[in-house]
Amino acid sequence: MTDQPKKTIRFQIGVALFIAGLLSPLLVPLVNALDLSTEWKATLSGLLLLGIPELLWVIAAAVMGKSGFDYLKSKAFGLLKRYALPDSVGPVRYRIGLVMFAVPLLFGWLAPYAHHLTPGIAIQALGWSLGGDLLLLASLFVLGGEFWDKLRALFIHGASARFAEPPGTPK
């Protein structure tokens, strides 16, 4: 773990720049509400989504210095590792994650054939699709790291499944 750097003004400015880079895409709706030409709106929105965040992060890293950037990175990845993706999960969380994983897949597979049964879906297709995508993505975090390994094994030719023997099973 990287030692905490001194809370200098450089470190604080670097953190502020990093946060500004994270939040800059949230300004896109404001740009679209402005009375500008379509070209300017598209340019500014594109910069707020793709150019400005990266630029601010590079500047933040330069301002903070190596030790400050390493500290910030270790804290961010430490939080992600601690809360987002445990290696193994309990059976209830696993079942909930499987439902979250399967529902969007089944819905996406059946929706084109059963759209007449649910007329509102055709009108709000983008919303339903985005909701399903977010649910599928969230399910990967709920299912934990072992599921990621199982999913990854699907794309490795030589991978094979190994089932753990239940406790008390004779060998």
C-alpha cells in the first residue's frame, strides 16, 4: 500500500482536477440546452465526454506527482476491490445474481418474438434495452469474481469445468 502523501495544495488541486474530469460528462445536458448551433453542441458534447476528462486526468497526475497519483490510484482500486467484486459470494447472492444475469438475456432473446404480448416495449425499446444492459452489467458485480472466471473460461478452448465435491462425499 502506498503511504499517504502530505496533503499539500498540489495534491488537493490534483484531486479536484481528477474529480472535475469524472464529472465533466454530466455537463452534456447543459450544453444541449444552450442556444448553440448543432455543430457546436456536438463538438462540446464530444469534448466533455471524451477529451476533457482524459486531459484533466493527465494534468491531475502531473500536478499531484507520482506519489500522489499512486496513492489516489491505490485508494480507488482498494475501494473497487473491497466493495465491488468479492472472489466468492454466498448462495443467496449468487442466485440473485443469476436471475439478474438471465432475465436480460431471456428478455432480449424473446422480445422480438413476443412484442405483440407487451405493446409498450416497442414504443420504449431503447429504454428497455438500456435497462437490460445495466442489469446484466450489475449482475456481473453481484455474482463475484468466481463467476468472472467461469465466464472467461467459456472463451478458452482448453478450459474445463471442475465441480467441487460436497462435504462428506466418499471418494
